[in-house]
Amino acid sequence: MIPPRSLMLSAGPVDMYIMPTKTALLEDLAENLTRRLGVPFRPNPKGGIAFREPLRLTSWSVPLVFDGHAAWDHGSLVPTDFVGHVLWAALRATAGRDDPRPYWHCNLSESAGDAIIEHLADQDSGDGWVIGEDVLLQPPVDAEPAKVKPFGRRSHRVA
């Protein structure tokens, strides 16, 4: 048996009121995923992140397609980047008896959720668009006056 004292990380007492709990960390992660992906997540009682409730396909796929993490390909939804591929591994569908349209469930591990947030943060780390550097603005071109065509003779033939 390992003595409890050997499991302490610091030599002094740990203030349990200040130290974030695993539940608080998972709640923050779920909130970040919800904010960044536009899909409602919550902490899973088993220690991961899950959809807040079972969702229909359009409820979770539309925000992902809009942000470029997934795409429609001949009627099938396919992942297009790192975020899409990580989510695909965690998705599963369940169909009801009376309703042929499935509900979707997602069970992300904490490390998968962290990887998604880290990837999205890396994409955001740039300075954004800089007018004049990323978007080159050209001075407006003066419009040339319209050329007036001389009135020509039209033939009025009747067939």
C-alpha cells in the first residue's frame, strides 16, 4: 500500500477551495467547445464532454459546415479538417423505433476536447486581416466618359 503522504505534489498543504476541480475544468472545456463550434456541449458524468442532449444531424452539422470543419459530398457529410476528424471519431447515431431519423450523440475525451480548442486557438493566433497588407486596396479608377455612338441608319425590312 502506498502511503497517502507520498501522493502529494507539494510539500505544503493544498488549498482545496482555490484548486480547480476536474468538474470545473470539464465545464470550462464544454463551454469553450460550445462557444467555438456553435454546438451545445456539457461535461459527461464519466469524465468527458458530450452533446447536451441527443441532436438531429442538422443541429450539429450546420455550424460545422459553416465553419469549414465538414462538407457535404454527394449527400454525405464528411470531415474536412482536424476538428472534423476528431469529432467524427466521437459521434454515434441511434434511431428510434417510430422515427427513422437518427439522433446523434457525441462522447469526446477531455484530451480530444483540449486538442480541438488548442487547434482552434492556433488558427486564431494570427493578427487577422491587415488592410493594405492582406487586402490590397487600389485607388479608385476614374470612369471614362461613355462614348456616344453615332446614330446609324436602321433598315426596316418587313418579311
